[in-house]
Amino acid sequence: MTLSTWSGACHCGAVRFAFQAPSLRAFACNCSLCHQRGAIWVGCADAHFQLLGGNDALSTYAFGTHTATHYFCRRCGAAPFSHPRLAPAHWVVNLRCVDGVDLATLEIHPFDGQHWEDAARAWLQAQAMASAVR
Ligand SMILES: [Zn+2]
């Protein structure tokens, strides 16, 4: 599996990061937070994520079950990545903060975060089926 590298930053540039993924499988969550932020996410393994700068500018937000950790820049407010509730040891990166991504060219898959338990079950089943086929 070939991995490509993408990089990005928050709006003010204090927080910089890079990550590797086989492709940009984008999804949009409709939970109360993602709805307000308009985030478009792509997942990546912890080993494939690098914070390149701005650790001191980052703050975190948690709500609901407090399983997820949502990072944002204290200076500009942009929210470039989170540890998602679905896989808190991994990352989701907000494609709106990634350099050179044309969201209009990506298929954006819905994740029904408003009904998180059902959506998570369906997502995990789809993952299991996909890895069985692979
Ligand atoms: Zn910033």
C-alpha cells in the first residue's frame, strides 16, 4: 500500500502538521460540533501523523462522552485535527486545513454523528467487510 504525504496548518500558521494516508477518503460528520465547524475529515493512524510545530498554541475541547479530543489553535481558532470518538488512539485530520486539497474533487462520505452509536456500528461493520475482501 503506497502512502502519500500531505501537510497543513491552522489559519494563523502556528500549528503545522503532516500525515500519510493511502488516499484521501473524506467524510463529513453531522454531530453537533462538526456541524458547527464544517469539518471534512480524513482518518490516519497515529504512526502516520506528525505535529511539526505549534504544540504550545494547541488547546483541546471535549464534550459528551469525552472520548474524543478535539484540538484547536488558541490564536486563530482553527480546528485542524482530533482524536475521534470512533478510534481515539488514531487521528482525523480536517481537510479544510490541508494544503492543496480541492474538496470539490473528493467524494465526501456522510457519518451520522447525530446517531453516533448506530453510525459507529455500521462503520465498524463496513471496515470489517472491507478488510475481509482485501
Ligand atoms: Zn492558528
